[in-house]
Amino acid sequence: MNVLLVVLDTVRARNTSLHGHANGTTPFLESLADRATVYEQARAPAARSLDSHVSIFTGLGVEEHGVTRADHRLAPGTTIFDELREAGYATGVFTENSWLTDVDAGLRDPFETRVGPQNVPFPESLDPTSFVVREGQGQYGKFLRAALDSGGPEEVGRALANGAAVKLGSDYPRLLRYLPGNAGYSTPASVYVDRFLNWSASHDEWAACLNLMDAHHPYEPASEHDRWGGDQLRALQDDIEDVKWEFNGGRRPWWQRRALEGLYDGAIRQVDAELERLVAELRSRDELDETLLVVLSDHGEGFGEPSRVRPGARVASHSVAPHEVLLHVPLLVRYPGQEEGQRVGGVASLRGFPEAVRGALDGDGPDARPFVPDGPVLATVHGLDTAVRERAARYCDDLTPYTATSRVVYEGSGTDVRKYVTWNDEAVEIGVRDAETSYRVTPWGERDDAVAERVVEAFEGVEDRGVREGGRGVEDLDEDAYRHLEDLGYV
């Protein structure tokens, strides 16, 4: 049996047609649902990439693993991919998300093959970004020698072109989007799908994580998928310096953030099309029915929706707030050989991924419910860390709404899900019907003591598992990798 975890980075359930969105963003996921298990009320364990991925890989809650900053590191041997590698599986990770490939956070360690940011003209040739991660900053002479020794004249030319492209991208980051053949700042999902398919074809038994970041800002769908955006929105997006803090700081009107949702929908449509191509190829190889396929998102995204928790606040992006648009995510599982679709209404947690893998290896099928825990579903959303706080302070005079930790407890199923949230001295209840509809139960300006007690009770047994170590942070990254994290809003 093979294992494939596909993370649709930053895709919220609300904007998938799988969950009823008006725009047809995920027609393939809808068709795949006819022979897969869809969890309609799935929740991410956190609202940002690092925390959430660690929970998905380990099955631990955020407060159990404690890996929430760039200078934290997950202890070796902690993830389900470590288990699979020890069992003889070939392991690989394919993504533009540097948390999984470049940053020393422990998430890259289980993978023998790592394909990270591919912002070069020839991804198969020598990549200066990966080179300096291995060799250190400033090793220009070493890179030049390695490029000249990389093969024949054609291969040498490709390696040198990659070096020139990275240098241009560092000095003139907005120039590259206008060069012929370049789709924009980000590498599209098609590149990573191709790299994964080439890799998996050479292994008999494999386990992989394919993280596709098309729906992470900046949203740059190709023209065939850009059905709800257009050139005016692209121009607006280019004009925004900081997509999160310019809006939170009142520098831009909220309608502009709302308008960018059209580009976001096109990006989701693009990644859905790549997922269709991926599944079709696995089926043509007769590998699909030998593969546990799990499709989910690490967190959602905000487009100016009013907060149900924090008075006067809106949701501009992701990472520091416990809102439904950030925590309610798609989750679809196809077991080996599954041909009948199922819908699960119970509140589910992405932390069930390791259990799903172990269960499938033991012969569990579609009737298993590894993502629905016996008790409530928990999430923890930490406030700004120091690096991002300094960035936010350039735009916001008051960072109070973004600095406190929120604890979230979910209970219920179907169209009657209850969400209990504590934040600073606040304790509120939220009702949730579906991905589109939530409402505040606790009157504004009031604190619900019963909610506070419920949250304390639910988290009472949560303890630090001792799997966090000190990491090197982002200081040792090369300039291009650091800039990539900065562009994503993580530093």
C-alpha cells in the first residue's frame, strides 16, 4: 500500500464547491467524493502552516508538540512518515512551502527526497536555492564551479540560467513575473505534481506529502482557471505591499480584500485541476487502488469577514485568529479500492491522519472514522511571534487583537456544531451550521462562564509531550529562502 497526503495549502472549506460554494472551484473533488469519504465538519488544529503540519504529521495537538515558531524543532522520529520510512517505504515531500523543505523545524527530516521551491527556469537542473541551503550563504564560487561541472553544454547553460534567475528574483522580485514563460512569483502545482509523479514511478512502495500552494497569497491562477478574477484584480494585488497588515491597520478599505477572493477561487480551481491530473495518472498506472489518498488543507484564509469572536475585528489572511474561515477545511479520504462515497457529519480533526495511515495498513476501510475523536475536537491558535509582531507594528498601532492565544473546543455534528472559544478574558459560544454559516450565541460584550469552564475541562488533560527541541530558526537560511518566507507572511 502507498500513502499520499495532498495538502491544499490555505484552502478553506467555504470556497470549495465540494462544500457548496457558488463558484465551481472543485469539480474534481466533487466527482472524487462519489468514491471517497468526505468529512463535512473537519477542523484544522491551528490557523497557520507550521503548527498545523506538525499536528497532521504527528497526531499531537499544538499544546502537546509545542512547535509554533521558527526557532522550534520537532524531535526526530516523531511523525508518521518516520514510521513509514522505518518500515521500508520510500519517502518524499514536494512543495513550495519552505517549512517542509528548508527550515530546520524537523518536518523535512522524515523525507529522503525533498523537492522545495522551484522558482527557476529549469527545475530539474542545479538549483541555487537548494545549493546554498546545503553549502551556506555566499558560496557563489562553489555554485559556479558546480554549474560548470553539472554536465554537457546544455545542462551547464540551464544551471547558469537558474543562477541568473535567482539573482534577478532577489534584486528585482517583481521583474520575473513579466519574463516569458513565468506565471508569477510562485511555482504552480503542476511543477510539484510532475516531480512527484516522476519520483513515485521509480519506487515500488512509497509515502509522500504533496503540498500545493496555489491558493496561498499571491493568488496567480493561469488564464484558463482565472474565471472570477481578471487583470484589474491582479493589478490591485500587485499594488498591495502587505496583504494582511495593510488591511488590519486601516491602510486599505476592506472591499479590496474582499475583491481578491475572485483570484483565490481561480487558484483553488487550478489546484483542483492538478489533483485531477494526478489521480488520473495514478489510476492509469494501476496504483490508485493501492494507495491511501488523503486530501486536506492545513488552514483557511480570510477576506475581510467580521469576527464572531473579537469585537470590531475582521479576518484579513490567516495565522492568528480562531475564526471558522481559518479552521473549517476540506478533508477527503479515499481508501485503497474504495468505490462508494460516504459523508461524515461528526466534527473531525486533521490530527487523525497518522491513525488513518496505521488503520489502513491494518486493513481498515471506508467505514473507519480515524479523524473523528471520541471526545471534542480541539484547536489552539497562538498570537504573533516576535518577528511577525515587528512587521505588523509598521501598520497597526494596536496589536492587542492579534497577540493572545485562543483555545477552541468543537462538539456536535451535521448542521448543529457548537464552538467554544476563550481568548484573553473572553469566553464565547459560536454556532456552526456549515462552511458558509456560523453565528455568535453569546451576546456581544458578555463573557460566558460556562464556556470558559468547558474549555478548561476539555484542555485539562493536554500536556506537553516533550517532542520540541531548539531549532536554528530562519537565520541560517539563504537570502532567497528567507525572502520566500517573508513573502508568505511568516517572518
